[in-house]
Amino acid sequence: MDGRFRVADIKRAFARIQPAEAAGCLNLVEWTAEIPVPPTRFKLSLRASSTMATSFPWALLAAPGASGRLVRGLFDNTFAGVHQLAWFDWAMLIPYFTILLILSVYGIHRYDTIRTYFKLRKNATKEPARRFEQLPPVTIQLPLYNERYVVERLIEETVKMEYPKELLQIQVLDDSTDDTAPFAEALVERYKNMGYPIEYHHRDNRHGYKAGALQAGLETATGEFVAVFDADFCPPPEFLLRTIHHFADPKVGVVQTRWSYLNRDYNFLTEVEAMLLDGHFILEHGARSRAGYFFNFNGTAGILRKSMIDDAGGWQHDTLTEDSDLSYRAQLKGWRFVYMPGLHCPSELPVQMHGFQVQQSRWAKGLTQVAKKLLPAILKSDMTRRQKAEAVLHLTPNISYPLMIVISALLLPVMIVRFYMGWWEMMLIDLPLIAASFWSISLFYVVAQRELYPKNWKRSVLLLPMLMAVGVGLTIINTRAVLEALFGVQTSFARTPKYNIGGIQMNLENKKYRRRSGWLPYAELAVGTYFAAMVVFAVQTLNFAAIPFLLLFVCGYWWAGGATLYEEHQSRLHWLKQRRLALSAARQL
């Protein structure tokens, strides 16, 4: 361009002005059209001229000061219709809005889950229609791997189970490689001498990880039904008596109960974790069980029919979520699952950021592996279309994490392209997609809290920004997990450290089982800094509507990376202190 602007282009810029008001401006355009004007200076002149020509409300665009700049940044459409999108612009906008559209599908599914939950409230689990005249034998399996801090609590709570001892078998399935093994064996021996039906099983290898341990335990299990509790759970004494009678229906294969949390109020992270899990156990499980859709056994705090496990092919270890794998294989065989939200089983939440990330990435990878393994069989089955759609949406939500990485990469060029586009036109596209993609998250978790805590649910509204930020902080590690699942990369079962933590603060620097984070926190800090730069750009271009959204990304990435590095730094300081004390003691000797 030689610095001259075509009259036709400029006329289009004034198309939004009322004809009577624009007449004088268009005459001025005709007279000055051939005058060379630098593009940047023309931009300012055109913006001021079009603003002064409009009616009184639009005069605010020309108002001096911060308020005038704010209104001008929000509502000025000077370049709408002037700038023509080039191929590069379309190359940025098309994938950007395509990904938003895909994410909005999962968002709409959240709205539908809420609707289904309330619509089918009458289908909530009731008391079993029939009851056993004589209680059946039950085996309780307690899988362990290096659980020194919680194994005593687990066994102590399990032996309190209210069930006839002659019909009960408790298996401690220990794959530990540290001092947990002799400690757990001694505990089992003590309770066995006290008359409890408990036995200790130790494997010399971790073949199949948890799934392998559970399958090995079935070889000596005497019960017709098998209850499973992970090491960080505290099963309530009435658990078996309240769940077992649902199996009087021979078609029932699993009874799953709700998780609750011993350390929900430990810190902000555990509060957010509890909200995330409550959404799953209240709305997702509630809606799916009421509607007759497939839902999953959660690997713990549930009881399974032993013959169902055998019929479905047993515990298999080709995925990291053996519970979801078995659940779908069993339901494809025709077994029915029962969900009991009224019976909760207390558990321990991860209190450190990296421990939480490791847990979530294992679940993300495992669920994606199950989708890859079983979706072909699900789509070919005689399930209804609605059941198949629900299964697809249940097994594939973690694909949103790599999509968010792509969105992050596209956001800056899209912001630049959109600087020249009409604000109102873009809002017509943005608002529906944002409402479907992101507003649904807020509503989903607030509704779950309102259902669970009707008297004090309002605090969850204040925690929503933190919940969003924590979700952002999972993006990088879960993207890696999903890609590993899709490309068949096998990794070991990464356990979540448990420390026997209640609601009080503890010194964790002297605790073992912590995993090194490696490059992850540095990548998170770098991506957070990238989004901080976009915040600056948004301010400079008066794109204020994007700033709250961008700040969530900044806070999420910086919180995840900074918290992990701080925790590891504190741990290293403690290690150095202990080493100095040990060296000092050695010199004195």
C-alpha cells in the first residue's frame, strides 16, 4: 500500500453511522481521499472522526481519561468491514474456533448431565427390593505398595467391619519393597492372634501392579463377593451390611459408594480436589446410574461379585485404570451396576501439587487407554445410540488437555487477527462457545456442592477461580499422559503418596515417597510467563474482555510450577539439615 486509502474502503468503515450523521463525514472523505496519509496516523484520525460523528451514547468513545479508553476499547468497531482476512488469518481462526467447538460439546454434555440428574431424581438408588435370608461369604482385599504411613490405619478400620467373622476373609495384598512389608506382616499377625479373619500375602514382583495383585488374591479368595479398599481409605463399619443385599438381585455385579475426604480442609488444593471429585460422584455417577448408562467402579470403596469378575475376563493390566476397564467389559456382558451416594467412605486427598498431578495424569492416561481399547466394541454393541454417545463422552474427556495446548499456542495470533474485526460480530461467535465450554464447568461444580452441602455451598463459588486454575495446571502433564496413551507408550503405575493426614497441618519435608517433578514445573512457569505477556498485549490493544480468561492461565501455570518447586526446595533444605546433623554426630563419635 502506498499510503493512500480507497474511498470505497473508508465508506465501509462509516457504514455503521446513521446516514444523516455520516453525510458530512463522507463528503470530507471524498475531498481528502487522495491526500497521502500514513496508515498509523489515518487509523487515529478515522477513529476520532467516526466517533465524533455518532449520536450521544457513542460520544463516550471520545471521552478523555481511563473510562473513555475502556469504553472505546470495548465498543469501537472502526475497522469492522475494512480489514480483509488473509489466508494466515483464516489459518489461525479456523482451528481456534474448531477446537472451541469440540470443547463446547463436552461443555454441553455437562449441562445435559445436570439436566439428567434432576430429571431422573425419582430413579435414585433405593433400598434393595430383596434381601438375603442368609448372608453370603465376603472377601475384603486391601492392595498395598509402600504405604508405611497409612497401613496401620487401614487395617485397624477394616477389622471393625460389622459382619459375621465366619463369613469374612480379609486379604492384605502387599507388593511393598520397603519397610512397609515387615511392618504390615506384623500388624496382620497381631490381629490374627486376636481372632480376626485376616491374612497376609506378599508378592516378590509387581507384575500387573494393582490389577495383578487383585487377580492373584482372587485365587485364594473364599468369598462370593469381593470388597476393595485402597490404602488411604477408612471403610465404615456398616459398609458390608448396607451394600451386600443389593446383590440379592442376580444381575447386579457391582455396588459403588461415594468417596468423602478426611483432609478436605487441609489447604486450598485439597478443597479444590474435593470439589472436582464431588462433581464426579454426585452428578456424573448420579446421572449415569439413574439413566441406566454405563458408569465405572472407582477401584476402591466398592464391592464386586466374584463371578462377574471372572465372566468379564478378570482383572487386566494393559491399562492404568483397571477399574474402568473391568467396569465396561462387565457391563457389555450385561451386568448391572448400583451406585449408593448415601453411603460414603472417607479417604485421604493428596496435599502437594505434584502428587495431585501424578494422580490425575495416571487417571487421564488410563481412561484414554480404556477408550482406545474398548470403544470399538462399545460402538459395535447393541447398546442404544444414547448409551454409546454417553460412553464416548465418558471415556474421552481428557482429549481436551492437548486441545488446550493448541488453543494456548493459537491465542496470541488470534488476538492480533481479531484486533481488526468487529467486536459485536465476534461476540456472536464467542459467547455461545464460551458459555458451552467454560461456564458449564462453573455451573457443574457449584450444583454438585449445592446438592451435597445445601447449607454452606456458597463458599464453592469463591473457590471457582482456584478450581479453574488447578485445571489449567494439569494441562501439560495430562497432555503428555493422553499422548502416551494414544501412541501406546507404556509406563509404570505411579502411585500417589499418602501420609495419614487429617485436617491439621503436618511437616511433610521429612516424609518419603515423594516423586521428583523433573522438567515439568519449569515448563509450567514458562507457559505461565507466555500468558502473562499476552495479558500485557491485551492491555495495550484494549482487549479487556480477554484479560480475566488469560489471568486464569497465568495463575494456574504459575501456581502449579511454583508450588512444586517450593515443595521440592523445602524438602531439599530438610535433607541438607539432616545430613549436617548426621555428619556432626559422626564427628563427635
